[in-house]
Amino acid sequence: MMKFFTLIFLLLAFQTALNAQNYKQRFNEIDVKHYNLAIEVNDSTNQIQGTITVSLKFKQLVNEFQLDFTQKDSTGKGMQIESVYQNNDTVAFTHSDNKISIRPNFVNTDSIYNFEIKYNGIPKNGLIIGKNLHGDRTFFADNWPNRAQNWFPCVDHPSDKATIEYTIKAPNHYQVIANGFLSEETNLTNNLKLYRYKTTVPLPTKVMVIGIAQFAVQNIGETHNIPVSSWVYPQTKELGFYDFANTKNILNFFIEKFGEYPYQKLANVQSKTQFGGMENAGTIFYAEKSVKGERDFEDTIAHEIVHQWFGNSASETDWPHLWLSEGFATYFTDLYIQETKGEEAFQQRLKEEREKVLKFYTKKQTPVIDAENTNLMSLLNANSYEKGAWVLHMLRKKLGDETFWKGIKTYYEKFKFNNASTNDFKNVMAEVSGKNLDVFFTQWLQKAGHPILKTSWLYYQNKLRLLVDQTQENAFNFPLDVELIYTDGTSEIKTIEISEIAIPYEIATTGEVTAIKFDPNTWLLFDLVD
């Protein structure tokens, strides 16, 4: 996801803090396997009618379990439940604190149980109903991070993945896009149309999505048997088709890097998402105003496509590990820019991203893996994106290209359609490389900050004496490239290993040194002070 959003929801932070307390308990109790969601929208009101069948297994015998579901409040927004059935029998339930507490009639740990919930209401969030920039009525889901519960009952956390089938009824002047493949499109009576979409692989709720609007649709073609399409507002058809025309080439680049694409299609959709781009599985949403016919957000398209592998398929186990999604998408976008725009553009992006990390640190001194932060929106910061990308960049230098890419592919294959923690990623890279990466991962991800260096040097008789002093609180171990510039205009790069202790380094030279440069090829996340 590109982190340009228009609204910060304070209520979301409060709700997140409350939800975090009971997720662990629920993961030990239930495992949702499938959602079958039937929803009907109309043009006369913002009220939706929904019926969802939640298919789940019990991990232990329980008298009660919970699903996330935002209830109706004094403003009239939110959902109210009409009935709950377990395998066609009514069951007792309560709906409070934005949870459905269901008391099943019977349970065992061997079977899959189906709970059908009928409900209606006006979504507070999650399903955004309103007018687009052209004044046309639209319905767009926008679930990240845990807003799916505003329009359907679910376990609204990335660790509980499930397949989903949508049956959507809408006035017949709309078109509907959703995750998965379109299995049915039927004209009904009374000016309604039915669409049915179904996924074949499990998704986290954060990237489950529907879009209902008037669209112009272009089928771009296929790459590696994956159909690619563009869905834009009719008023901006030519502009949107031009903006998204290169998507097939971008997708092909990452398939060749990572391996098989995890979903059945790739649709780019102009939408009402609050983010610049939102990586919904196989159905990426882009902010409606980004479509201008200038093709100036190709890096956003690349970023969201990377997420199909990292974030959607191989998902973080919990929110503090968000860098496994956003850091990956940021860095591999950088590598796409290197491939398409050249080394100079790549180096410039790295330097700009480094500056963002340094600037963020002056405002907030937190580690990348920030277990204390319960405001999920605020995790969309330079630690998760740019510093996460820099960790991958330095890891690539440490391991070498061949080992790095072998590790990335191994990691994805092991955790595709599943969840991983930072420790899982570290263990894969350590196993592939044969190196102990504990210090590397601890200092760059679990501790706040980065090396802040104060240096001095002296040249005398073909020797450079260099003092490097780390001035930050947490000492780091890292290699530092030093470029020696000689009086005849030539130069060479020497690498020294910086330890936790400030010690002088003596470097042999091949001539008189007139100047030195630190990290000339942009491989280190650091700050240099006078």
C-alpha cells in the first residue's frame, strides 16, 4: 500500500487497542476457513442487506466464540443482526462492543461448522458509499487495516485467512469487481443484476474487496496466463487506460523475480480508496484523482503488485511485522526502477528513502518492529516502508545477489498463502546463506535508530588513519565502504568493519589521499555529523 491517505481515524486506534486483547484467544479457539457473503445495495438509501455464512473449525471445545462486527450506534450507522443459524438451527448470540458473541449448539474439533448471519445497516466505514469525483454514486470496500468488520462479520486480523465467495446484487447500471474470478453475471427482474465472484486461495480480510460503480473496462491481455485489466470511470477512460497500459510488463517483471503469481487475475481499479494505492488481492484500488493520463504513478502500480506476493499471499503474522509487507513492496519497487530507469534513478530513490528514515527518527525513536503501537494507521510510517526497504538493501549486500534472491524465493515458497513473522524470515535467510543473522536483524529491526557517525582522518606516508565514532545510543556492527580519492584523480574503495567500540583504523593506500567519501555506492543506512 502506498501510504498517502486523506483521513486518520481516531476511532480506529481506540477500537484496535480493544481488539488486540482478544485476538490471541480467538486464534486458539477458531479457524475460519471460508466466507460466503451475499450482499445487496441500492440507490435509494445507503443501507445494505447482507447474509454471510462463516465456515470454521474449532481448535478446542468452547461454549462461546466471537466475530468482529460493528454494531449500530446512536447515529444510525452500523449493523444490526436479524438472525444467526448454526447448520440451519438457530443459536443464541449477543452483539455488543462491536463483537458478535455466538453460543454454538454443539461443537467438536473434527468438523467444519457453518454459521449463517443475516444483517442489515449503513456501514460506518469499510464499505464506502458516496459520490466519486464526477458526482456518480459508487460503492467501494476499503478494509485496511481492520475495517472489514464494518460491513461483514469476520475475524478481522491478517493471521486468520480464508477463501471468500461474493454474491452481489446491485442496480443493473453498475458493474461489479471483486477478488477472485467472475463465475456468474445474471440480469434479474426489477432492474437488478447479480454478480458472483469466488477465490480459490485464502486471503486476509484486509485485502478482501468489492467495487460497485459505472466503469469503462479494458482487457490488456495476459502474461504467464494471468489476465490483466483496467477499470476506470467512463469520464476518464482514455486517461485511465493510458495510465495502466504498462501493467502487464510490470507484472511480468515481478513474476520473473518471485515466481508464480498467486491470484487468478490482476485488475487495476480507479476507486474511492483513502490510500494512494491499496493492494487488494488481484484487484488493486487506486485513488481516483491519481488517474490523470500522465502515467506518473508507475512506481505505485509496481508497489501494489509486489504486495500480491508479500503482504497478501505471504502475510505478516501481526501488525508489528508490517515491514514484511511495506518494506518489501518499497524495496522491490526500487529494483523495478533500477531495471527500467537506470542506476542513477535507483541511487536517487535510495538516498531519498534514507533521508525519510533519518527525518522520521528525529520525531519518533521507535524500532521497525513496534509492538507498543496500537494505532495501526500510524504504523504506515518511514520505519515500515523506507527503513524496511533499507534493511533488505543491506541484507542483499551482506549476502550477495545470488544468495539474497535464493532466500527471497525460498521465504515466499515456504509462507505463501500463510503468515510469517520477522523471525521466520530471518531463519530462512540464515539457513539459505549459512550465516548467523541474529545481530543484523536485532540491531536494524528490534532496536530504534541507526548509526550516527562522527569521523576524522589523517594521511601520512601511504597510510590513512581513520577514527569512526558512533554517537547514537545503541551501538551497531556494520561494514563501512570508504572511497579514497588520490591526488592524481584516481580512487579506490576500502571496506572496514565497524564494531561497537570507537577504535582507530589504519588503511594502506597507493598514493596521497586528498579526500574521502563514506558509502560512495549507497549501501548503508547511516547519518554523518560534523
